Amino acid sequence: MPSGALSGHTESVKTYHAESARAGLQAAAVAGLSWEDFCLAAIELLDRAVPNDGICLGPADPATSLLVGRVKTRMQDVDELAFLEHEYGVDDINRFSDLARREVGVSILAEATQGRPGLSTRHRLLLEASGLEHEMRGTLRSEARMWGFYTIYRHSGRSGFSPAEAEFMHRLEPMLAAGLRRGLISTDVNRQQRSQGAAVVIVNAADQVISATEAAEERVADLGGEMWSRLPVPVKVVITAARGIPGQPAQVPRVRLRTQSGQWVSVHAAPVRGPEGVTSDIAVTIENAGAAAIIPLVVAAYGLTERERGVVQQVLSGASTAEIAGRLHLSPYTVQDHLKAVFDKTGVSSRRELQSRIFFEHYAGRMENELDANGWLGE
């Protein structure tokens, strides 16, 4: 919605279905599901309350707001690469990066364009070709960080989305964000040894792989793709974002995510330079994510407050209650209160379990490294 605020409307989403979906999402958000399984459960629940002809739902890296994956239903005709190009390569209406900065992060395309959805290049060139006339999309935020996104569609000939449905989705934002936030750190872990070397993939102007390092094929497979035929979503995202919007400053997009084997990796991309300057090729690098990137994300994913995150950082550095109290200018009783809240949110009952939950589950294999000056594992 252009103003960033939901307009008043007397219509309501059917109460029975709305309450059923809300209750189901509350349960799913705390069930410890992987983000893929949470998305599947959420889509099934949303289908009850918001009739649709297709939903796309997925997580984002909260540090960069770039998408890192997606689950979609009944949308096989929508070209994924074209979808990303309209998100990162075109200055379009209701881009997720714009919605994430609004007070209300959900918008109906018909309202945003005052009944002229054709003003959106995404609608003209992508949705109409798939018979999708109506679009409602939004971002999923927690503490001003974008943890996910969604788009909901209806075919031409059906009624458009109502302000009441947009308001309903706005009310669900905390639950959907919580489920994705926890899902990003709940991936089933396969501890088999994976390649530790950085992988580099070069794609041409048509986004076809033209060369790659030896480690790349394994890295791409661990992200759920296939090197020579189907690049994974995070790789497609950084490629598209690296090309950017013509006339705007170039960037080096980066996302962090957990692979199928349980490793945390960083995926980033940049244009390739040649003797004549920048070429149309893009280089993608996939490498192990550093502790400074992983641990703060994991801590944030548990929904800890700023003060609780500070206490956790001190606990991970081995500080005693008295030392934490002195460093953070708190009383020992207040430190204990914060620790109790941290234990409740992370599902542990002791400092040792907390260290295990954060270090061993998310940074296994690097415990021999010393802590840096900030209390995080060094590289």
C-alpha cells in the first residue's frame, strides 16, 4: 500500500479459518521445523484463510535482506530467474527491499498502482504471462530485520485481494518471521565431511555456467542445485543482485545460509573484469562463513533482546556471573534473570548446554580456534 499503512475496512477474513490458521502458525513457529518444512506447513495453513492460486514463501538473510530460498505451490509457470530479475534488476513497484522499509510491510499491487497493475513491469512481463492478475506480497520482519518474504497470487477472473486480507497477513508477520527465523538454524545436519575450499563459479550474460573450480560442484550440490543445469536459489539471487539496476551503483551482494550438510556458508558475487574493463560475466564465490557472521545470526534467530545477546556473548567468552555483571554494569541478580530468559528461548538449562547449542551445532569443526577480542570464535 503506497502510504505504508493499512486502510480501514469493515470486511473481515472468515473468523473460523483465520483463527485456525493463526493457531496453527503459532504452533508451527515453535516446533523446531526446518525453514522448508515450516514454509510447507505455513502455506497449507494460509490456504484455509486466504484463497489463492499460488503462494511463494521463503527466508532472507537478515543482514542483507537478500532472499536465500523459497517454497512455492501452484506456480510452476512462473520463471524463477525472471522473478529475481524483476526484484533486483528493475526499479519496480512493491519490491521486497522497499516493503521492508515501510511501517507495514504488506501491499496489494492493485492498490499500490491505484487499480493499474500494468504499471508494474513484473506484472506486465511475468505475471500476466502466467495468468496471474492479482498479487499481494510482504516482508517478514523481527526487530527491524527482514527474515523472510511471501507473495500470494490469484488468477485473472477472480476477485482481487482485500484490505482485510492484507491486514490479516500483517498480523501474522511476527509468527511467520519467528518460524523462518528458527527454521534457518533448525536444518537437519549431516556431519559428513564436505569440501573446505572456496568454490568459484563463473556465469555468462545468459546466467549459464561457463567455468568453475573443482570444489564448486560439491558446494552447489550442498545448496540443493546442480552445477550445469540448475543453480540453487541463493546463487541465482546474488548473480541477479550483482548485475543490479542499470544506472545505479553496483554492489557485492552476500548471503549467509546453512547447507544441506549443516555447514554455514557465505555466497557472494561480483562482475568479472577483463582487459577492457567490466565484462558481462559474474563470478560467484561460495565459502565457509566466518564466526563473526554466523554466531550473531544464530543468536538473533533465537529472538534474544539486545541485552540478552550481550549476556550470551559474555557467556560464550567464558565470563562468570560476577564478570558479566561488571562488564555490562548490571547486578548479578539481573544477569541471572537474563540468563534464565536466554535458557528459556534457546531450550537449554545451563551455560554448558548454551555453548553446545550455539557452538557445536553451528560451528562444529572449528572449536580449536581461540575466541577473538569480542568473544566470538576466531578464524
